Amino acid sequence: MSRFERSVLAVLLPAMFAACARRSIPQSDSAYIDEHGTAHVTRVIPVPETISPAAQQWLAEPMSDAEQGVSVAENRSRAEKWQETLAKDMQSMYPTTLSKETIAGVPVRVITPPKIPANKSDRVLLNVHGGGFQADWGSIAETIPIASLTQTTVIAVLYRLSPDSTFPAAVEDTVAVYKELLKTHKPQNIALYGTSAGAILTGEVAVRLKQLGLPLPAALGIFSGTGDLSHSGDSEAMFGLEGLKGPLGIPTKPGPLEPYRGSTDPRNPAFSPQFADLKGMPPTFFLTSERDLLLSGTVNLHRAFVRAGVETQLIVFDALPHAFWNQFKLPESIEADHMIADFFDKHLGK
């Protein structure tokens, strides 16, 4: 092949591949329901104009749809590095100090705002972080904004992780910390909250506290979670962790939380709070978003709380994916963090 022919191919091949790629990308909607009722759907969904320009830009960022087979060790390492960077980046907007301590033999992260007013000095927020029960992706991301906005100390429980430890290890760790806090704080001055795995754990811990006959906290925050781990919700078949981009695998059995479940019956009320007696639960704030893979789980658990007569609030943000508030500079994230802070300020200390 001559140099001229090679130069022509160098120009034509990329254009040909790009044209083939464009032809392979669906440009119209289609839907087929098979004999099992499974929907085989193609939808062309533009970035909505109902969200902020910053959120639109975030949704438009390209991402590979290839599954990433990341080991547990690598997942934990990535989470640690991301949170170290995040702790520094957040300080200009949400100044706080961070330290690590041990409460009731359980490691915790303590997040303290620079100034705590006298009328808030006896309050504490207890966080259980997200990360699929396998890594800590939230003890900083979920706590710094809330500590700063509420002017309240937040204690993040660094509970035992799977697959090294299975249910109920994380529940036991959180209950141990809560019981220790009851020695110095009234329950009406404590709130419990979490995102993703932490949202699931929040419900589990609340059910366990009720089973133990312990006084319940003043408020719960269940942010992008679920209360029924016996099966996948409808939204899990439509969205991935990044909404409509990135890997969009069909929910499978065993699911991603199987290492956490261990041998527990998935319909055990202490494991899947949706099957528990929820009467008497404290006021609870549910938060999710339209493209959240746990949208179904969150709204279904909210309905269970409503049926039990619990005072609840549910907010669903338009278009955004799972735990979007971790992108803390987005206008929607700022709004969500203020909603969380306002909810806790309203219900603590009553």
C-alpha cells in the first residue's frame, strides 16, 4: 500500500466509522411487549430544560456503557481518594472540621461546624454512609454540607462492610453508637439519616431500635434507598447509577447486595423494613430523583410509612440520577441539602 493510499484511508476510515456509529444509534422510539410482559423499549430522551444549566451539562457528559469489573479493594480505594479530595473542595462552601474517633468500640467520623449556637449544642445528627455496603462513599459527601447548614455536629458511623461482614453487622454497629449517644443526648435531639446503602440501613436501624424497645430518634432521613430487598424495583430495570448513561444492565439474581444479605431471609422485617411494623416511626424525609435506580424503592417505602400513619415528606427531583446531591455544587444539590437541613432543624429539639 502506497503512502498516498494510507493517507487517504487515515482520512476516510474515521469518517466511515463515525457514519456507521450514527446509523447504529436509534433515532426514533419503539416499544415491544413480549409474551412475559417484558418491555423491549427504545426511547430518544433529550437533556431536559427543566433543570439547571449545570445539571444539563453534567447529564450530557459522555460515559462508557461497559461494565467495569472493579474489585472490592479498588472500590474502597477509589472511594477513599474521592472523599479526601471532596473534603478539601467542600470547605469554601461548607466550612467544617473533621476527625476520627471511636464510640462504643465502633470507628466514626466526626464533622463539626465552626460555630454551634447554644440552642443547638445538645443536638447530634447520626449518618450511615452510602457505598453499596462494600465501601465508604458517603461519610464526607453526605455530612459536611448538613453539618454546616444545620450548625450541628454530625457523627458518621464507619460500620463494618461486606463481604467481610454481613447483615446485621452494620445495624449492630449503628445501634451501639446510638445507644452510647443516648447517654449524653435526649432522643428528641438526635436524627438518623443516610443515602443509598445508608438509606437502607437507616430504615433497618430504626426497625431494630423499635424491636429493642429503645427510644427512637426525633427524625429519619431516607435518601435514595429502599425498604424491600426481596426483589428489584421497576426503576432498577430502567436506570443505572448514572441514570441513563453508563452501564444499564438488567437486574439479576443474585443482586448486588447479596454479599451484605448473607443467609438472611430477604423478607425479614429487620432486613427489609417495608415488611416491618412501622407504626410510631418518627417524622421521616424521603428524597430521590426521576432517574434514580432506587426511585421505586424510595417511593414504595414512603407509601409504607404513609400507610403506617407516619409523618412523612417526599421530594422527587426532576431528571437527575442516583444520589445526585453528592455533586454538591449543582443548584439542585444545594437546594436538596437545604431541604434536608430545614427538615432536621424543624424536628430536632421538640
